[in-house]
Amino acid sequence: MIFEKANLNDLVIVKPEENFDPRGLFSRTFCKKEFEENGLDVNISQCNTSFNLKKATLRGMHYQIKPFEEKKLVRCTSGSIYDVVVDIRKDSSTYSQWFGIELSSKNRFAIYIPNGFAHGFITLEDNSEVFYQMSDFFHPQSSRGLRWNDEAFKISWPLEPKIISEKDLSYSDFIK
């Protein structure tokens, strides 16, 4: 695996090293040893899948507060998404900055999201599936969110959302 630091503190893009032969390809998507060697916490408590029927479905921006923060390893296993994270760690030099990347079944990239980041995505095509590996269990009372179009962040989404949950629409303005 290839570990590339993104432009936000502690955010890492994980790219597969693809080994092709006449049968197709083989690549490792997770190795505890390699993650630890790159300084990444690899405690996985839960795995989730999000299947999205329609292009322009937006989910996010979600996070959990202490003591139930979640580190996430996110990849798109079918279709494609534009994945976005916002650094909401007040002590970080990249506080309130966002980062976006296309994750797809074609590029096979993953993004490692540390504690203290809000996360969301918009689907770029129909029938897009997202696979999450989580460091902690979901704790509904600690679940929070940011509005996807909050002026505090000025996230540049590649297309206008058509499907958003009521919950994701209900988040208030972020106060820095």
C-alpha cells in the first residue's frame, strides 16, 4: 500500500499497490502492520456499508464527539463518490479547512480519517457503495453533524445534491 499525506493534518490517502497477472489483479487493502508503521491507529470495532441508489445523493457531514470519536477508513467499492472531510480540531493548524477526493471502484483509493474530522460524500453515479472501517462503535447520543453547504467551510462540491436526508438538512451553522 502507498500512504500519501493529504493537505490536512493527519489525513492520509491509502492507494493500493496493484499486482496484475492474466487472472486480473490482487492488492492489499488493509494490513495492521503497514498502517502501524505509517503511524495510523488500526483498531477496528465496526464495519459499515452505505449503498446509494442515485447519483447526487449526499450524506454528511458526520462526526462523533468525545469520548466516542471515530477514526475511519473509507473506500468506494462500487461506482464513485466525491468524499469530503473537514478538520474540526480547534488545536489543529488546518482547523476548519476541508479536503475532497474522488474515491471509486476504479481507482480503489481509500482515505484514513482521524478523530476530529467531519465526514461526508456525494455520489457521482448511480449504485455507488461505500465501505467504512470504524475505530469505535456508533453511539447515537454522541452523533453530530455539520451542514454540507455551511459558509464557514465553502466546500466546493462537484455537483448539486438531489437527495439529502432530513437529518443532514437540519444541522445549524458551524460556529468557529
